[in-house]
Amino acid sequence: RTLRLLNKRAERNPCRRTIPLQCSVQCVAVFPSAALASSSSSASRMASLAGSFGGGGGDSSLARPLVACGTDDCTVLVFDLCTGSELLCLRGHTDPISAVQFCGVGGERVVSASADGKLSLWETASGRKVQTMARHRRNASDVACNAQGTLVVSAGWDGQVNVWDGRSGLHEFTFYAGKKPINCVEFAPDGQLIVAGTWAGRVALWDTLNRTEPVTLSGHASSVRAVAFAPSGVHVASAAKCGEIRLWSVTHGGAPLGTFSGHSAPLNALSFFRPAFEPPESSSLAPGHVVATAAGGTAGRAFLSTVADDGLVKVWGGQLGRVMLHVGAGGGAATATTAGAAPARGAVSSVALSLATKEER
């Protein structure tokens, strides 16, 4: 029930701000606005977005980094990451929010998925609902957007992976992963491939351009709870309920590259990111409920963050299997992690990590 904004560069007091909430956070997403300011088109979009929130005129530097939280009271809350002020409270779902993402190069839209089986597409500036997206027959478990914001993909417990227009919210086409529910879904960096993880312990890859039958990757002994593409797009990581993390090669037909583990409880989420600085080996930070960071830097090697029911958030180094950083002291459940990859210049690397105690879940 607490949103904490963390500056990971601060060694003694990393927590910049604490925002108390009236409900439990189920999922988080960060919009790294400054990371997208390198192109003129995205700069104008972000300047417009900042003006809509009272951020000022046409200077793209006024565009605000944002954090969105999906809650167990069926609402999506959007906060200013710098000030901690609440900007939006989006209502429309009838069950807890299972996933939330910013959509569009300038973060113009927010898309949410809910246990009510529906998705909602919202305008970030006004909070107006663009579309209610109803296709799943059971829980809509996850949602993701491509980098351009032109496509949205959702996964559900009905075994469907639905692809939607990211601007209008209209349905485009459906992939099927079988009868088993799907926990998680993600786009490749170039937006062509989609990866999903199922209750059956399988990872499935689809080609959205050619709409081919899925390439199925087998090896996990339990339900796959999270999947993520590396920033290069050539690797996929998957996390299973048993605590196992697997790395796969996309360019070699999904060949397994390695297996490692470091959590003592089921994994809930994982995400690749490029940090603005490299954390010292085996460092740790104080536990919190929700952690969000943003710092300037340049794109370097990719790191992998994982969260689990042991209450730990771990950051793995370039040589996967080596823990570089962990957040938390155990005893709770870490539930979500999301990351914004940073471009080569004027980078802002944003990471949001959500932790909740078992009593709150």
C-alpha cells in the first residue's frame, strides 16, 4: 500500500519519496519520457503531453517521467515520477488490474488489463477512455505494447494472445497457445515477434508479420510466470514458478542457452534493462513496497532484474547467473518489475520494482 520512488545512486538514503496508497499495488509501469526525447517527433509529442499536465509550453525537457500503478480496487493510478503527485485515477474495470503499460512513443496512452477479462485504452493527458477491448473469455493476465505504440498484445487464461491496434484499441487478430492459460506476453524490440509463457511450462514465439504457427520452447518444469526479450532482440529470458530462469536464443530457433536460479521462492516477473550506472557486485538496498528509479547515462550492457515471493528483487550481470544487486530483505513477495531501455544518447534508464508483503496479497 505504499509507492516508493528510489534514487539508486544514493547510498545512505535511496528513497526519494514515499506515497501512501489506499489499496494494494498489483502492477507498475514507468514512462521514461526523457529517454525518448532524442527524436524530434517524440520530443513534440512529449512537450504536448507535458503541457496537458501543466508542465509548460513547447520545451520537450518539461515532459514528465510518469509511473502507472494497477491496483486491487480496479483502478489505474498515474503519478508524476519527479514530484510524486497523482495525475490520474482511471476507473472502468470491475476486477483487480493485472497489468498496465504506457503506449506510444510519447506515452500518449495507457493500456490496462484486468481479471474481468477486458482491456482498457486511455488517453494519458486527459484520462479519457479510448476503447474497452473485450475479447478474452477469462482473465486478461498481461498486456504489452510495441515500441511505436501501434500495436498492443494481450494474454489471457483462455489460451488466447490477442493483437490490437494501439491507437484505436480495435482488434486485429488472435493467436492460440492451446488450452492452457497464458500468464505473460511481451513484444520483441522491433515489434515483429511476440513471446508468451503458459501454465504448461512452455514458452511460445509468434511472428506478427507472417502470422505463422508458434515456435514452442520446452524445458520448464512448472508454470512460466514471466518472459522478456533482451534489448538486442536475439535472446529471450523466461521465469518459472519453481524459481528457475532460462535463457533462449531467438536467432537459433529458440535453442536453450542456460539455466540458473537465485531465489528461494516462486518467481513472479523479470525484465531486461540498460542502467545508467553499473551497480557494485553483491550490493543491496533497503526493502520497500514499490521502487522506481530514473537516472541519466548511456546505453551499455544489458542487465536482468527478477522478483519473487522471497521478497527479493535481484539484478543479474552481463554474465547471467551472477547477482549484481538485490533489493529487499526477504519475508515478503516481490510482484512486478518493468524497465525502459535507454537509447545511446541522452539516456534515461527507468526501472520500476513492486514489492508487497504476503499479508497485503
